[in-house]
Amino acid sequence: MKKRIIALCLLSLLLVAVFTSCMGERVAVDTDTLKVVQNGSQTVVSDLVANREYKFRTARVRKDRLPEEHKEPREAFDTDTIRIVMLPHAVLEITDKTAGKVYTIK
């Protein structure tokens, strides 16, 4: 019985290690002026022209406990080179003013 519990614990640890290693970084946008990298619940927006970095973290919240200000789009950053708007449901709308393109990151 004790050997089964130890074997089950080791198998569980192995599965956790395998699944966490599969969920690595994902590059959503990579241009000369903008780079967006997602790693789990964290999104890093790098403005390569202004040499600035903006970090966002997603958290799960029950719909009935969602604050009213999170139900409407709100501007997070607006500079000469980039504009980031936070949309409902953890969506970022990134406007690259230098290249004149709009990216929607979920």
C-alpha cells in the first residue's frame, strides 16, 4: 500500500513537470518596433522604439465579482509610439503608432 502511494505521488509530480514545461513562452507579435510575449498568465509588451516594457498579469475573477470599471475598455498606456487599451475578458488592444498597426492579444 505504501509503495502505491509513493508511486502515485511520483507519477503526479512527473505529470506536473511535463505539463508546466509545455506551457512556455509564446511570442504573439514580433516586429521591428513591437514585441509581445505571453508566458502563462503574464503578458509583456516591449516597445522597441522607446525602449520601454509594459507587463500585464491576468487573474481569474468570477463574473458576479467583476468590478464595474473592468467591464468597460480602459486605456492603460498612451505614449508617442504605443497605445495599450485593456478590453474586457483579459484582451489587450495594442496600437503601434510607429508602424500604424493595431494588434488584439487575448
